[in-house]
Amino acid sequence: MAASAEEITEEADYDYVGEPVCTVEKITAPPDQRFRFLTQSFPPIAVCWLILLVIMGLRIHFTSVISENNAKLTAENQQLNTQNQELDAQNLELGTRNQKLEARNQELEIQTQELGTQNQELGTQNQGLEGQKNNLTEQIRNVETSGNVSRAQWSIDAYCPRVIEERQCKPCQDGWQHFQVSCYLINNPDLPKWKTWEEAQEHCRGKNSDLVVIDDDAEKNIINGYSWGSSGTDGYWIGLRVEDREWKWVDGSGQSKIFWTVYPYDGHCAMSVQASRWIWGSWRSVSCSNRNRWICKKKALFV
């Protein structure tokens, strides 16, 4: 048994010189000793393999994590690059708009300066026109107060115009209708130019006349005949309206001139409506704010 141990020792020394000690093929020890040897050397080997497996697992895990993070970072980088490109495009567009706004602002400033210049020019022209107006007003006053030309002369020129160096007088101006001692202007414009009672009276006054005041039946009939194309509530204003709940003419006289039994409603005025085959000519009471045609009246000229 001792000889066998020596042989193993010698062989083990021999093996240490030539090949690794752990070579299984070189172990010539008895089975019990080889089992003991393997049993003793297995834990370190198992630990080595376990450490190796852990290292490999950790390497695989961290490689996967790094790869996943790298993919995320790459995607985020691409997204940031895209957003950066979009921001660059928006910045470029805003720059273009800013340039356009600056150009428009310059145009508006130029237009403002031009308008200011025009305003100054108009102000100067207005001052000139005011001066001309004052001069004309002064000339008119001088003419009215001088003995050369008077209002009577203007009336003569209106009624007695010169024809080949001679005056030909007539009782009424051109466009006016003559009846007895009065002249009548029948205002029969198109519908858009019809007037309220007040507007019609103002128009007549501008022509040195008033809305017609009817003195008798004969004049009533002639005015009825002058009320061309009237019917219903579309007639011709005459100088009669309600004041203080009474019918009064524009010359201040009451309704007693011509008998009329229509109730005097506040805000109503009278108009003349022409006779027809079925309806006798008469007057109508309507709101003074209605729009109608109108008839002016003034004295005729007798020389």
C-alpha cells in the first residue's frame, strides 16, 4: 500500500513537470482516491462556471438594455432633428412675413405722409374757398344795398327775360302753371325723390313760394286737375295740416276757407288726389311723414 502511494507521488511529480496537474487521464490513483479528488475539486469548478454564467447573463442583459436605450436615443434624436427642421422652416416663414409687414408698414407710412400733404393742400384750398365765399357774400350785400341791381331787378329778369334786346314779360316763370292771379309749380318727380310735407314746404320756400293754399272751389278744381296720376294714398301735398288739433293753412288761415269735415288727427297733413271715373277728386288726410309729390303756389306777375 505504501509502494502504491510512492508510485502515485512519483507519477504526480512527473506529471507536474510535463503536463497540468488536473489532467484526468494521467491520474493513476485508485478509484477511491480519484473520487475524493474529483469531489474536492468540483465546488471550485462549479463556482467558476456559475460566475461565468452570471457574467454572461449580465453581459447579455446590459447589452440588451444598452441596445434598447441606444434605439430610443436614436429615435429621440431623429425626432429632435425633425422638430428642429420644422422650427427652422417656421422661423424662415416668420422672417418672410416680418419682411412683408415691414414693407407694408413703410408703404402705410408713405401713404400717411401723402395724406397729410393732401390734407394740408385741402386745408389751403378750403381757406381759399372760404375767402372766395366771404368775397361773394360781401359782393351780394353790396349789390343788394346798391342802386344798380336789386331784388326787384332779379324778379324782373325771372318774369321778363330779354329776348333779342327786348323784354318779354309773362305772369309765371318757365315751368309754372298760371291760373287767375297765381302761379303753380307741380312737382311730379319719380318715387325716390318724393318728399315729406315738411320737406315739400321747404322746397317751395326755396322758390319764394309755399305749398298751395286753396281759396275757393274754382281753385280746388284746378288743383285737382293738376294732381296728375294720383290715387289712393299717393297724392300731392297742399298747404294744409293739423296744428293744435285744428286744420290750418300755411298762411295762417283756418279751415273755414273750404268746408272739410275730416277729423284733425295730430301729425296729419292734407293732400290732393285727382278725380277718376269712379271717384270724385278730393283731399286725403295722411301722416305728414309720408312721402308724396307736391304743388307750390305764388302770386302771378301783372304789368
